[in-house]
Amino acid sequence: MNDKTKIIAVSGKGGVGKTSISAAFVRLLAERKPDAKILAIDADPAIGLSTALGVDVKTTLDDIRKGIVTSVEDGRPKEAIEMLSEARYRIIDSLIEERSFSFLAIGRPEGAGCYCKVNAYLKEVISLLAGDFDYVVIDGEAGIEQINRRVMEKVTHLVLVTDPSRKGTQVVQTIKRVADEMVMYERCGAIINRVSDPGALAYIHIEGVPILATIEDDRAHASNDIRGLSVFELPEDAPVMRGAAEALEKLEIL
Ligand SMILES: Nc1ncnc2c1ncn2[C@@H]1O[C@H](COP(=O)(O)OP(=O)(O)O)[C@@H](O)[C@H]1O
Ligand SMILES: [Mg+2]
């Protein structure tokens, strides 16, 4: 693995803005690091990062996994190492290259067992591909499952997103506690999103997690989302763009 690769994972409760912020990170890196190789991974089976980035996904990681499993079941057993190199070849082949970043989605596996398998696969894929990129941005699944299963083990920068709700900050606190054991992160911080009352910030304290940025509730952002516009169509000074930039600056990535 390229030990200079920065692997940024965005995690938190459902609906707090993980996808919006992940997409903003990708745009900022693409614009401000024009020579860098950037990989965006949609690791949420609920899907959304592709729309937020304006990319059209044809093959997902789950499709690739199924294809490889099928070829093994066809009576062509492969050694694990051979399977990994085939996976790498197929994944690189399926990466969508748009606007100076590559894109990979895990897809929407059917059934709990399949989801577990694709998560295990994703963990390998992160190790496998990280060395080919300077920056990897992972839009995580809601909650702590991927942290707990060490899917995010190699993440270097963990960004925990919450809204001002107590429930959201508790999820952040739980993720941090689990991540301390399961993730080899170098830096961790929180973004408080959708703040409509700045006074509420006085009540937000997350033990051991510095606040990197706060983002106001932005009606223009919500309406762009409804219209299916990508993050590249947001004004540069949109609250989500500004907050995401502030967070990456604090993490010394930008
Ligand atoms: N700062 C914000 N202001 C207004 N709406 C927002 C903001 N951040 C996110 N949203 C909206 O909230 C919803 C959930 O955001 P999303 O980024 O998809 O969250 P998650 O990926 O955590 O589920 C979307 O409709 C999005 O447009
Ligand atoms: Mg999302």
C-alpha cells in the first residue's frame, strides 16, 4: 500500500448529510489537487453518491463479486491470490473515470448474507486499490456496522457527521469508541450539519472528537438534491462546500 494515500471515510447516522459531504470532498479534491488520483467509493447499499457526483454506474462491486463466485462455481476453482488479482483487474476495468476522479459503488446486495460478503470484499478492495490512488473518499453506510466489521480498518481520516440532534451525536460517540479499536485512523473529527439554531451548538460536546466544521441548514442544497443536481452544480460558496473545505483544511488534507 502506498503509505501516503489518504483514505477519508465519512460515517454517521442515516440522513445527516454523509453523502452530501462525501461528494463535496470529492469535488474539492478534484478541483484543488488536479494532478492527484482520486477514488470515490459509495459504500452505502442505500446508494446516493453516484447521483451526488453525477456519475452513471454500470457495474458494482457486488456484480463483480457475483461474477467471480460464479466462475468458481462453474468448476474453475481459483486460488485466493488469483481471485484477488482477477478482482483487481475487473474492478479497475469497471471504475468510472469522470472529471478527474474514479468511482466505485458496492451496489445493493440482496439479503443479509450477501451484504456481509460484499462488506468483506470491500475491505479487501480498499487495501487492494488504495495504493493506486492518492485520495480515497468513502461514503459509508449509516451506523457502526462497517466500522465494527473492520471494513474501514485502513481508513486514515475518519469524518463523523451529525445533525444537532442528541441521537446523531450519540451515534458519533459510539462510532468513535468502536473506531478506536477497529480503525487505524490518524485523524478523526466531526462535522455538525444542518444547524438552524447556532445557539444549539453550545450543547454539543462529543468526547474526544474535535468539531471540524458546522454547516447551516441550507434550503438551496435540499432543493438541488430533490432536483437530482450534482455537487458540481452547487455554487463554490454553498454552505456544504464551505463546511467540507473547512473540515479538510483542519485535517491538513487541503
Ligand atoms: N446542510 C444541509 N441543508 C439542507 N439540507 C441538507 C443539508 N445536508 C444534507 N441535506 C439534505 O438532507 C438529506 C440527507 O442528506 P444526505 O447527504 O443524503 O445524508 P446521508 O447520506 O447521511 O443519508 C438530503 O435530502 C440532503 O439534500
Ligand atoms: Mg447517504
